Amino acid sequence: MALEFTDANFEELVMKSDKPVIVDFWAVWCGPCRMIGPLIEEIGKEYDGRVVVGKVDVDNNPGIASKFGIRNIPTVLYLKGGQILDKVVGAVPKQVLVKKLEAIL
């Protein structure tokens, strides 16, 4: 299950995580975001305990989106140790998301 990352909890849940983290930047009005949302949820369940998976609603948490220079959504960031290791912009198939995740595990 994907967590809800906010401006308030992002530092603790993402930047200080001892596990790899997937962050999905999205918005309610974004069609492509709704396409990959279920894929992010599936990955969260499949990698439970190994990876932290969460979503950032860019409309409600502009601070995080601004900090990472998110200009297009959906954008999925892959972080480890607080560092961005990879990213995907736009709606992509699940295997693309998983392949990038496997590369950082």
C-alpha cells in the first residue's frame, strides 16, 4: 500500500528512510496520474517491507514538488539514502517502474 507523503512527513518518511523509496508525484485532476496510481499501489504491496512506496499530491504539498523541481506529473522518483537515483516522467507500463526499482535494490 502506498503511503501519503506530505510536506510535514516527507523528511522523516523519505529522506531518513533506511530502505529505497519510490515517490509518485500526482494530482487528482491528472489523467495519466490515475493510470499509474494503481501500478504504484501494486508495487507497494509486492515490495512491502523491502521498499517504502508513497504518493505526493502536488496541489496539497507544493513544497516537496518545488524542492525536487517537479514540473510535469506524474513523476516517479527513486531515492535511496535521501539521494535521487532515478526517475520516470509520464505514464509508463508497470515493468518500466519495476525495472528501475530492481536496479536500486
